[in-house]
Amino acid sequence: MPPDLAPGDELEGYCIERVAGAGGMGAVYRALAPGGEAVALKVVALAGLAAHERFRAEASALQAVQHSGVVRLLAHGAQDDVGWLALEWLEGVDLARHLRERGSSPRDALEWGRQLARALVAVHAAGLVHRDLKPSNVLREPDGRLVLIDFGIVGAAGAEQLRGPAGTPGYMAPEQARGAPVDARADLFALGCVLFEAATGRAAFAGLHRVATLARVVLDDVPRAREFRPDVPEALDEAIAQLLQKRPAERPESAAALLRVLEGQALPRPAPVRIREDTRLEAGELQLVSVIVVATTGDSETVTQLDSDP
């Protein structure tokens, strides 16, 4: 485990102010850099070779991608079994919280899709796949700017280390859920899940637990946004449905291609909707769970690698 830092503690010259967030492998603190500017200091435990590799991959990815829609890396380092990343401090809230508290509209879905597509163009141009695009990994700044964060399981497109169902079940592409190598189109599937949620107020795929959610991702028909919210324009509905296609070849060929489609659309300002929880299992879904456990994970150990979000 990483050190439990308290206000006033220092790490490599950074003075801790408060905890900003925490997870199983580390924590993010608001801290003051030696020059006095506020930063987000991400501190992670480096227990084992895999953790060291993930840390190096995250730092390398953030150095490689310079874009206003991607969190900016200021400095990084490692000491013993603790790694740290000093990132720009962002004042916004993540989209998951925004959706819960303020809701969203089809217009939001379109604008967010454009912004995130631009960020993905930069990520993919560097030969990288984020692999964990979801509302909680996107911050919305007070001025409306979206910033993609948390590159903790980033990888090179198609590389062997991308095998295994690492990610968040409700936003993983089917090929990612099966443990196959993935490319940029896996991020496009995840973006489709985010936009579906923004446009309709409900998750594209949700089950009572992680494996049931994986079953929906792999086996359910592609959901249509207009079935749940009729005022979603047909063009946006079609764009989201294309992102959610099961086969990568049937999705847009790139984030740039998606961006061209989204930039050609215009929407009115309908009333926002709030996220609705819907985790009921459909008839027969329980019978699929054991199949998905074998087909997508191979054993129970890999399931524990998945994020706790549905």
C-alpha cells in the first residue's frame, strides 16, 4: 500500500493539503508543488512487476499526449515501492457525479462526444488505447471543458499486454471483455456507452453484478437511444448505435471519422434528464453468467482485476 499521507506531510517536495480521491492501489491528493502551484498528486503502490509496468506506461502515455482534453503531467518519480505523478489540478467534477446530480440532455451528449472524440484523436495518434473511458474518468471543468484522466491501464494498440479483461465492465468493448488484444475502436465503444448514458439517462449495459454486466455487453442487442428518449435526434441515435456495434470493423474507423460525423450535427436545448438505475436481470440472463465467466475471464482471478463500477 502507498503511504497514508496527511495534511502537511511532504513527498518529494510536494506538500499535501488534502485527499482528493482514493482507490485500491493508491490515492490522489491536492498538494502544493515546490513553486507553490496546486497540483493533483497521484500516489500509487508499486507492489510487483505488473504495478511497476503500469506506472511506467501511465507516465509515458501522459508525456506522449499533449492535448487540452487530456490531463497534463507535470512531473513523476518513484521511490522504493511508491510511485507518484504530479498532474495539473482541475477544479471540475467528474461526469458520473454531474450525471447523478444535474442530469444531461442529447445536446450535452453531442458536445461531450465532440470533445472526447478530439481527445481520443490525440491519444490514438500516439499509438495508445485508454481502455477505461467512463464518466468517472472524465472531468468537466467550470467552463465546460472535458478532460480525460486516469491512464492507469493504458496500453499500446494491439500489444500483448492488452490481453485480459482489465477495465470497467459496463464500458468495455466485447473484444476487451473476452481478453483479446484491442485497438482504438475499443475506446470508441466505451465512448458510445458514455454518450448513450448522457443522451438517455440510463446505462447502455447494466447487470446486478460485474459478470452479469459483461454478459449484456457481449450478448445483448445494440440498444437504441431513441427507444428510451424519443427526442434524441435520429442522427445522434445512429452515431451512438454505430459506436456500440459488437464487431470493431462495424464501428467508425477512427475517432477522427466519428468527430466529422458529430461536427455535422446540431441540436436544440431540451430539458436534461437524470441517470436512472436499472440493474434488473432479463429472463434467462442468469443462465448466461456461467458462460460469460468461462468465455471472458477463464477463471475467477481475472474478475478481480475489473473496476468496481458496474
